[in-house]
Amino acid sequence: MIFVQPDGNYTNCGKLYEFPATTFALNDTGVTRETPWNTRSYRPVSAGGTADYFQYTPEIVWTPENNETLFTLMMVDPLFIIDPSSHLGPFVQHYMVVNIEGNNISTGHIVNHFLGPGASGPAEHKYLFLLYAQNEYVNLSENETIAIQTRMNFNVSVFAAAHNLTNVTGINWVNVKGDTWGPVEQDAFGIAKLDCLNNVESTAE
């Protein structure tokens, strides 16, 4: 899995942050540690707004034993590990594609476009990439699709059981520790408002 990020900048509470380009791959042991900015899906577009956050997906590859097998691929934040009391968990849904033919992701149905990590604060989040070999075609009801697309309160086990996903054939993860980009993304999606006063007080301390 390879992330390719161009240079860029953003503003958090009136301060401009600028970063160089970077490229990195997740290794097989899954101990890669990165930041929300380096794992971002953000790419500015002319329309602006939340559309900016769905402009990029890292390169994800695998070698299927059978090219006729259908796969489900997803990325989730197991928030219940970091904060069991959070009303956003147990998982936050960041990416989902179902009914992928072989390893050709473009043949699948995108339920959720890739949304980069939005971790903030000192806690390190483990973002999981899960690949399931499907036993059958996955049909999502309209209500189920709407619920998944809210991204919050997603439950991997419940989803897998509902669609007979019994074979996890691939797993990897990246550990992401909050930076100044995470709060910007959370603010854009209405999850948490930027607390500029707290930022100033923390800096002063």
C-alpha cells in the first residue's frame, strides 16, 4: 500500500502550515507511524468544501488466488480502542468498496470514498485496512447504504455477519498520531469545531 502526497499547505486558526511532498508504503508488519496530513485524501478542487476531501486514494494492491473471486475492501478507525465511551464508535468508516473483481478496485462499487485520517490530540489511532473474500454478491439496501455513508457508528462485525463475509484475506494498518491537520478535517465535517482559544493556551503552556 503506497501513499503519494504532494507538497501543500493549510491554515489552522490563522497560522499557515507548509509541508514538503512525501511518499511512503505500509510495511507488512503494520507498524508504520504517520500523521493525518501525510495520510490525507485532501486535494483542493475548484468547488471546494468537503468535496476536497475525496480526491485521493492510496495505491492498494493484493494478489488474489482466484481472479474470479469478489472482494470487499474497507478502512476503519477502531475508535472503541481509543475511547470506549465515544458516541462516534465502535468504528468510524473511512473507505469501502464492495464486489471488487479480483484485485481490480475500479470494478467494485464504492460505498464510501476514501477519507484520510482525522486524528487529533496525543492519542495514537490505528487505522485498519481489511480485505474480505466474498462468499456471494453484496447487495446493500438503501437504508444500509445511507447508514454506512454517515461513517459514524459503523460495526465491522455486524456488517460482515450481515453479508456472509467470513474470510479476511488481507489486513494492514497505519498508526496515526494527531497533528494540526486533524482538527481542520474534523471541523470541515462538523465533528468538532476548531478551538482556537485552546490552541493558543496550549501553545502558551
